Amino acid sequence: MLETFLINILFLILPVLLVVIFFDSYQNKFLSLYITFFSSISMILCMIYPFKLEIGFIVDLRYVPFILVALYGGYKRVFPMYVILNIYRLLIGGEGLLQSFVFSTVIFIAVPMLSKKFTGYNTNKRMMTGVTVALMTMLFYLLTLLSFFDELTKEYWTLAFYALTTHAIVIGLNLSMIEKIISNFNKRENFLRAERLHVMSELSASVSHEIRNPLTVTNGFLQLLKVSKTINPEDKVYIEFALKELVRAETILNDYLAFAKPQSVHMVHSNLKEEMEYVKNVLMPYAKLNNVEIVYQFSNSLMKKYDQNQMKQCLINLLKNAIEAMKEEGGTLSIRVFEQKKNIVICVKDEGIGMSKEEVLQLGKPYYSTKTEGTGLGMLMVFGTISKLKGKIDVQSKKSEGTTFTIKIPT
Ligand code: ADP
Ligand code: MG
């Protein structure tokens, strides 16, 4: 009995182990393919080495990998497993073929339905849900078995006991490993991001400050040339071009400078109301131009110490992106600021083009931009500012549906 248990555990942690060894982030294209493949193998192995109870019944753990993939991956990922399970079951043949098919179909339809909610939960809730789903599956299985029993014998209860405990233990073990891996991946990602920010801020502080002065001087001289009478109007077109490019250079520097050590530190202890309203008013014309309607709600009384200019710039970057995402079709930009358990929460929701999972992971990398005129520095500055305040940024996005940024700043 113990040997079977141990060998089953080995099968079930095999996919997890391989992922840790061969993958170092979720960005790998083959990751989900890989997981489905090895989970299928571990499912088959579980069926080959079932628990043979002394009372003559057989219990196996085939639904553990199945449920895990269904919960984390949804219908798309678990469908191949569903097919493989039934093909393999067909090959073994024997009694209960139809029951097995019907049972797996019910599980296949029911469990992935939870997937969307499941992936949004936090670790503890996911653990609870996973174990509950496994137990429910087994209870359902035991119910279907009832048709084979005329009365509830001692054998039935023994079977029930073994089925439920092994499933709960094994899925709990697997879930805790998977969750740990996810948290390690995230930690590494955050660490890299923090490191990048650090390097950027050091570099940009020194460079951008030096460049700004010559730019201002050049701008001044060009303005003078523009009104000069000795230059003919055709050549003045070039001056216009030069000025335009200067303005562009300045916007890039503004993103940089605000991100770097602020020039004029202006620390305030406030609740963000002034900054929010300022930013909203600044961006109102830009929103109108792009057919974007701004819905604004403010209900926060918590105070926090922050650099006012930096905060304004950070909010501008965030809202500008949201408006730019809705450039094509317009839409509603909803900005909500509220308090939640000693946290100031800023929620910015747009109905724009949205981003894929991969694109969300790219956010905040220097020069990452999908826009022709983009600098790819805006989000970097947003992440920098918020991380200085020990805040967290959560991004929920769906391609062509929209994006929600939720920023939580502890007070
Ligand atoms: P830029 O705006 O100059 O391109 P950012 O750092 O501000 O640079 O943004 C980087 C990229 O992140 C954008 O090019 C865009 O692809 C993506 N992005 C940021 N915010 C949103 C959003 N609200 N909706 C869709 N994509 C976004
Ligand atoms: Mg931007």
C-alpha cells in the first residue's frame, strides 16, 4: 500500500519537477504544451499503478493531474487529456467503460468552468478550491459507485475513506508545490524589474539632466531664427521640423527626468485628491480628442507621503496609455480612488485594445512600446514611482476588451 502511494506521488510530482528544472519563467511558449504532455503521462501512469484494496476494489489517482490542468489551464489545456484518458480507458477495456466515459465527461465539463475564477484567486483560496474540487470529484465518483452496492457495506466505507484521503493529501501536496513555483517565478520577475529600475534611475538621473540644458538653449536660438527676416520662408520649414523634434526630445526627457531623482523634490503628505484632479483636468482635452469619456470617483481619506510632481507624472503616464489604447474606437475611462484596509487603491480601467499575457509581462521594460511614436518609458516610470511607495500594481487585461490597472499603496 505504502509503495503504491509513494510511486503515485512520484508520478504526480514528475511534471512539476520537470517544469522547475527546464523552465525559468512562464514566458516560454512551450510551457503549457509541456505541462499537458507530462500531466497526461502521469495520468496514464497513475492508471497503470492503481491502489488495489484488499476488499477487491481499485482506486487510482488519474483525476489528480486532470483536475490540476483543468483548474490552471481551462478547457483548452485539459481537452487533450480528456481524449487521452478515454482512449487509454478504451484500450484497457473491461467493465465500466461507459460509466468511466460519462464520469470523465462530466468532470471535463464541470471543472474547467471554475478555471477563470480559480486563476484570479490568491494562493490560499486556490489551495482550498483545488482540494475541495478533488474531494467533490471523489464524492461524485463514490455516488456513481453506489449503483454497484445493494447496501452500504463496510467495504464501501473503506473504499470511500481511501479514495477521499489519498486524493486530498496528494492534490494538496501538488498544489502547494505548484503555488510555490508560481510565487518563485513572480519573485524573480519582480526582482529583475526592481534591478532594472535601479540601473535606469541611476543612469537617467545623470544623463537626462545634462541634456536638458543644451536642448533649452537650442530651442531658444531656433525660436530666434524663426522670426529672422534674412532667412527665406522655404528654409524656415526646416526650423519648424527642428523645433518639432526638439519637443519630442523633451517629452522623452520628461519621462526620464520625472522618473529619475526629481529635480525639485516636493514632498507632500496628502490623499492624492489634488494630484488626481490636476491630472484629470490636464488630460481632459486629450480624452475629448480621442472620443474618450472620463468617469471619475474619489473617496479616499487616507494620507501618504509622496513626491507631488512624480505622482502627477506617474498618473499622467498611466491615464495617457489608457486613452491611447482607446484611440481607435473611443470608450469610457473609469478612474476610481478609494481606501481598502489601510491601502489607497487607484483603479484605472479602459475599454481599449488590451494586451495579451506576454505583453503584460513586458510592461515596465525600458523602451518596450508598441506605438510608432512611443518612448516605452512611461510604464517604467509608473512602476518606479509605485515601487518607491512600496505599492503593488496588478494588471488585468484582455486583448480587444480592455485593461484594468489596480494600484495598491499601503499607508
Ligand atoms: P508608450 O506609451 O510610449 O508606448 P509606455 O511605457 O507608456 O510606453 O507603455 C508601453 C506599452 O505598454 C505601450 O506601447 C502599450 O503597448 C502597452 N500599454 C500600456 N498601457 C496600456 C493600456 N492601458 N492598454 C493597452 N496597452 C497598454
Ligand atoms: Mg505611454
